[in-house]
Amino acid sequence: MRVRYDTVAMTLHWVIAFGILLQIFMGLVMVHLAIPIGLKFQLYQLHKSIGITVLFAVALRLVWRLTHRPPALPETMPALEKTAAGATHFLLYAFMLALPFTGWIVVSVSPYNIPTVLYGIIPWPDLPWFSTLADKQTADTIAQFIHDWLGYIIIGILLLHILAALRHHFLLRDNILRRMLPFGDRT
């Protein structure tokens, strides 16, 4: 019986994790720090680029997860804990999809009409219906509010996910965290 995730699942997990942590850091800097406007513009463009990259990586991860069963949780794990793990993973996937889409909506309804060019190379379209709204200012305010709050909520979900993994590793001393680490025993 396989006890670890496969290489594709691990790679996508850590690419997405790094991308999300980078997005959280950049998002907080852009919103809460007084930084020069030129740097802020560059951060917003990079934030959009990484957001779309994360969206694609999450879509790939979701397809992989649906077509490749993850290793089973230990039989000794209480049923309530298994349910909590499943619910947390479901929420993570939901928020990992919702955040890039709400960000894309924010860009599409922006009254400033600033084009998105991923990594300064690939022009990225606005979402058609949203980009043609008559009252872009109101839509922008609502979309930005939703995107911001989804960002704060995912921080909480991620902290729960990380703390649970650390609990398993340091307190319970089981293999839950090791299943997703890219180094170590490959069984």
C-alpha cells in the first residue's frame, strides 16, 4: 500500500503552496504598505501573473487528484479527524479556485482598464461580461471586497492546514506530513 503522494501531486502541492504564500505576501504589501507607485504597479502585474499561474496549477492538481487516488489516511486516525481533513482540503480547493477568479473579476471590472500582461509577455484578456458592465466603480468595490476577504479567510485555512501537519509531525509523530515532503523514503 502506497503511503506517500506521487511526484506529480507533491510538485503541484509545493508549487501552489509557494505561489499562494507569495501572493499573500504581495497582496498584504500592496494593500497595507506605502510603497512607490511604480513598485506598486509592478507588484500588481506580478500578483496577477502569479494568480493566473496558481489557477492553472490548481486546475491541474484538481484533475490529478480526481484521477489519482491519494494515499489513504491511517486507519488509526479518528473518523472526526478524517472528516476535518477532508473538509479542510475541500475548502482549500474552493478558495484556491475562487481567489484567482475573483482577482480576474477585479481586473475585468476595474474602471482603470489597465491591461494584464502575464510576466510582461503574454497579454491576458478580461472576463467578457464583467468588462462590459455599465457601473464599473460599484462592481470594482464589491469584487475587491470579496477578493480581499477571501484572501484573509484562506490565510486562516492555510494556518489550520499547516498547524495540523505540524501537529501530526511533532506531537503525534505519524507520517502524515512526510507523505507530502519531496525528500525521504519513497514508499
